[in-house]
Amino acid sequence: MTKANQQQTDHVAMANESRLLIRLGLLPQGSSLEQLELDLQAGQVIGFYDWDGKQLYILSQSGGVGVLQKVTFSHEFTHALQDQNFGIAKLATQVPDQGDRDLARLSLAEGDATLSMSQWAAKNLSLVELFTLAASTAAGSDQMAAAPAILRETLLFPYEEGLAFVQGIYDGGGWAAVNELYSKPPDSSSQILHPALYADGVEPVAVSLPKVPASLGAGWQLVTQDTLGELDLRVWIEGEHPTSAQTDAATNATSQWGGDRVGLYEGPNGAWAVVLLTDWRSDAGRQAFRDAAAPAAGRLAGPIAVCGGPSTVDVFIASDRAALDAFSTCNPIG
């Protein structure tokens, strides 16, 4: 895992994002995104590379170097080599309002390191050590399963889907082709999930949020905004603990993602509104998302509206009807 130091964390931005995810139903009421991430990583991370301090860390409860520490070192040493040759910081994986792009670029770095680690383990570990490794990596699975889906999925994505993406590039051109990715890193989780989009140069559509409507008066502001991307929108459609059928349906509803932007607006006396604007690469994709977005938004507190255009679907959620009507471009649901 690559990691910046604690001083680089923007605590205000994390608190704002917490409230946005809570309003979307992706985090429990009253929770802290920053604390949830720290708690989850504390049970999963046994090593990391700090590109700011140029330091590599491996954790061992016994103080010894076992098979898990050896394999982790091979992964983190790959991050050090990435940094030395390409500059990990240049990937810009911690921009507060570019979450989907950050996830895609992190998937490049982690997929690369995971592939390198896997090849090292296959060449250097005995069968017994491989079984030992499998057993040790199963630890913490209960903690992972209990985490909110949005955290679980975004934590696993760079290692699982990132590995699949990099493996495909490696199969086609070896390590030279993988190295070439750093000169033009992926820009969306869609490009990771659908490598043909990356190969064909299909970039996300830029989507802009509206200004605060004048009808709301003074005291309102856009406190945070981000791009959810195909992965996070799929998680939002699925809800917590989905069945395989629900996952398949959510995957279908988001597979034609073209771009999005989501923002949390806050006003006086606890009033708020969430605006989610999305763009789709096909009419079938747009319709599939619209059909799925209405019941997903219907799980949330507050009035909602789901509106559609020629290639767009817009979702509005608010604390009250006046705030909803100020932002929404169509009639509320219900």
C-alpha cells in the first residue's frame, strides 16, 4: 500500500465528505469517514511505502520476518521502485474532489505492485509457505465484511480490479507496457473495469454542478463535491449486503457510465441538498441507471427527485421540499 503521512490529511475535507456519504446512505448516521478508514486499515495494513518520507515500513507482531512480511516487502519495494522511476506523487492519488480518478490511478500503482508480488511469491516461496500465506491473509476478513460497503469495495478495488487491469496490459506487452502506463495513467474506475475504454482513449465526460439557487437566499454554500464514478455508483445502487442478483443488476445499471459530479450543499438551520448529475455513454445505459436510481434514492430520508435528459440522469435529495424544489429540474417522487 502507498501512503502519505498524517500531516497531509485534510481533516475538514474528510468531515465534509463524511456528511455527503451519510446523506447518500453510504455511511451510517453520525459516522466519521476518517475514523472508519483508520479503523479498517489498522486491521488490514501490515506494510506501506511513504512517498513523502521515502520510507518503507513492514509490521510484525512477533518482531520476526515471516512469509507474510517477505511477501509484503516485495509489494512495498515495488512501490519504492515506482516512485524512483516514475514519481508516485505525480499520479495525484489524493485530490479531495477527484475520488474516482484517484481510485483509478491508485489501482495502477497497486495492481502493478500486486502483480510483481505475485510473480515474486511464485518464484521464491515453497508450497508450504504459500499455504501459510493464504491462511495469514484470511485474518481480518470479519472486520472487512463488517465495514460499510463503500469502504470495503474501494479498499479492495485497487488490488483486485487493479491487478486484473495491469495483468491484461502485462499479458499484451510485458513490463515495458506496464511501465508505459505511468506516462498516461487511467482517469476513471470505468477504464479499470473496462480496459477497452482506456485503450480507446475514452475519457470521462466533465460534469459541472450548479451554483446555489438565488431563491434559497443567503447562508447556503456548496461545501464539498466529488466524482463518484462507476464503482461507487454501483455500490450506491446495490446498497449494503446485496445479493448476487442485486450486484448483477447494479453492475448492468452502471456499466455505461460516462461521467458524474455530486455535491453537498448546506444552508441555515441544518438545511441541506445533495445534487448528483450523471452522463451515460448509451441510451440503454442511461435508462438502466434511471430505473435503478429511483429505488436507490427512495431508501434515503428526505424528498427526492430523479430527472432525465437525452444522455443524463440527475438525482436530487434534500432536507425539505423547499430545498429540493430550488435545485430539482423535475417533479419529486412520491
